Amino acid sequence: MGTLESAGAFDKIKDMIKEDNKRLLRVVYWVKDLEMTIKFYTECLGMKLLEKHDHPLEKCTSAFLGYGPRDTHFIVELKFYHGISEFNLGTGFGHIGINVEDIFKSLALIKSKGGKVVRDALQVKGASTICAFVEDPNGYEIELLQRSFHGDPFCQVMLRVLDLDHAIAFYKKAFGMQTLRTLELQLPGTKWRLAFLGYGPEDKTTVLELNSIFGVTEYDKGNTYVQLVIGTNNIDKMSKTLQEFGGEITQELDVQGNSTKTLSILDPNGWKLVFVKNVASTKDGCN
Ligand code: CO
């Protein structure tokens, strides 16, 4: 009897986990030159252009790029606003991370296409990972990582935070993320603390990287980062949990008839994240 009960309880937990099924879906940011950016992401990073939509009312064009269909892969949505010239990258949005097979080959390709290498390949002491930083045509930093991985090449989104421990606790409690790894890094003149959080192992899923620089008390968020989108099956239960743990809900959208529900929140550092119901396609406008 006892065994049966335990088995039943375990099934329930398993069902809940399965039912919840949270996943990082996409990162959204503005670009200055859409065509140049698409060219760079496809030719230098090997992404595919998945979809492109014009939104005449909002005077914007969205391009979706990634390494596979949006139903199964993490992707980037590039937004181009017609007629807006003020473009401030700020200092808070860090980078996206891309796993590559051969980092030296990737760097050579990027250089040959006129791309800018910000930091050449560097092997972290005691680790097998080799990483480098390049810049896309808008000035966004992109980290290239050569290491053992079995998932999507699109592996990280990095945001800078002031209080790393506070941010980790928030994402753990309010978002249900796991802390996969934390570390401290030092280069002459700078020291950082990093945390990698997510909904699955780091070598198989895309993760959120949080970074805090010692001694920095303020970041300029700029105006180009839009949001990080996360899919969940339990969106109705999210708003209570989010508020309880210090997330500020900025918009709750329930579009009747097409089963789209989104929940926009600001994390304790003011970064915008959006939960959407796990459906195959989430066509949204320019916000
Ligand atoms: Co990174």
C-alpha cells in the first residue's frame, strides 16, 4: 500500500514537471541594419533565417534566426524600427553565446568577412573550453565557445546584474530555474562573478548567464535589448509566484480566441522577460 502511494506521488511530481515544461524560447533585440545583421548571423555564425515579417502599423520588421525551427530551438528575433535613429547599446546587456566546432576556423571566417574580433581565442586555465568574443554589425558582443556540447549551438544569453546572489535566488524561486554553475573570473583590472541558470544541463540546453563585475554599482541598460522569452505550460500560476518573489508584472495579455497569453515582467535588475504559453507558434507584434 505504502509503495503504491509513493509510486502515485512520484508520478504526480513527474507529471507536474512534464506539464510545466519551461524552456528558453528566444531573445529579442533591436538592430541598426537588419540586412547586414542577417548576413552576419547567417554567413559568419551559420544561423538560418527562419522567418521575416513586416509590421507596417508599428513601422518595424522582425527577423527570426537560429539553428533550427523555433518549436525546438532557441532563436533570436531581430527587430528593426523604421525611422528610429537613437540606438544605445548600453553596458548591461552582455552577449549571446554560440557553440562552434572549430573556434579558429570560425574566427578566420569572421575576419575574412570583415567582422571584428574583440578578444581572440583564450583557453580558460584548467578548463577545456576555448572562448573568443566577436562583434556583430550593431556592436553587440557575441561569445564563441569551443567545448563539448550536444545541444543547440545557440547556448547563452548573458545579462549583467548588480547583486548576483539576489538575482540567482530570484530566478531560482520565481522562475524555477536551476543554478548550473557559478564561477569567479579575473583578468588584469577586472574581476567578475558568473552564474549559469536554466531548465536543463548546460551542454544540452540554452542557458541564462548572469554576470556581475566587482565594484560596478550601475549599468546603463540602453534601449536595444527588448526581452527574453520563456515558454511555460503553467502561465496561469506564474503571476502569483513572480510577484511573491519580487518580479514586477508590467503587462498581462490574454488574447481570447487564439489562445495566446503572455506575461511580461521586470526582474529585480529591471530586465524584461516574457512568459508565453507553450504553443508551437507565438506570433506577436513589436513591443
Ligand atoms: Co557567456
